[in-house]
Amino acid sequence: MNTRAWIVFLDESGVSLLPQVRRTYAPRGRTPLLRYRLNWKRASMAAALGYHATDPDRGPRLCFHLKPGSYDTTALIEVLKQLKVFYREERVVLVWDGLSAHWSRAMRAWAADQDWLTLERLPAYAPELNPVEPLWSSLKKRELANLAGDHLADVADATEQGIHRINQNHQLPWSFLTHTGLTVHPPPPQN
């Protein structure tokens, strides 16, 4: 593995117009009510959270993608093409789970032609090792909590606000990594 690379964790999650119901506060005797239209429209979001392997001063970098429907291999290849531009064609070691679209024949063939990209797989049933999981939790507990939007654009706007909040707080992406128990250590200087 090239140690002068970005270690990037990628994960996908779904959102819909159905609200993420969360506990909230209200005056005694006034139970809050969520009014929403029963609508099954869904969108999918992908986040790639990267940490530089040798230079922690470069800080974590968060790349985000939102699309109607769900991700398949073709859509994920488009996300990876955007990731290449986002990381300015620097070396990327991409760590993701065992989703079939991540390891399809078409994905492996495309990735084999990318000299900037190395794919690594998280262990099965180990979402706790992916720092993007606490990112999703943060979004769903804050910006998306009790959101009863009329259109997917409402959900997209709230999600973008959450991504902006996370990008503005330089400690938050590091806390997501700490939550996993993983660390990124620069190698010792060579003599």
C-alpha cells in the first residue's frame, strides 16, 4: 500500500420523505405532532470521508453525493469519478463494505484501470469500523430529525446543511474516526 495516499471510507445511506422520528422537547401537555404526506419517494446519499495517511495537517476531507433512487454499480462508478477530481488525482485507498455493487465484475474491471485507486474491503458485519456511519447518525439525529418535507428537495437541503455543519467543524470528522477505534499514524521518519 502506498502510504502517501488518502485513506477514504465510503458508505451509502438512504433518505425519504418519511420523517426520521426522534425524541424532542415540548411544553407539558402539548405533544408535538408530525404532519406529513405518506410518500415513499427515496433518495440515496454517498459520503466519502478521507484522512491523509502521512500528513494529518492536511485535515479530513468529506465528499458528498445525493441522487434520487438508489445506487448501482454504474452510479457508484460516477461517484468514484467525482472522487478522483475531488482528491485531484492523488492516490486514494478506498475502504468500503461488501455491498454487491462495490465488488461487481464491472466495478472491479473499472477499478483495475485506475492507477490512482486501490480498493479495500471492510470486514463483514463491521459497520462500526466505518467513520461514515457516525456521520450518518449525526445527520439523521440533527438536520433530518423530525423533518416532514413535501419534496425530496427539502430533504436534500437539510442534508446539505448537515454536510456544511460537519465540514465547518474540523474536529467532528476526527471524532468519527476516533469513534471507530481506528487511527491514522504517520510512519516514523526514515534514517
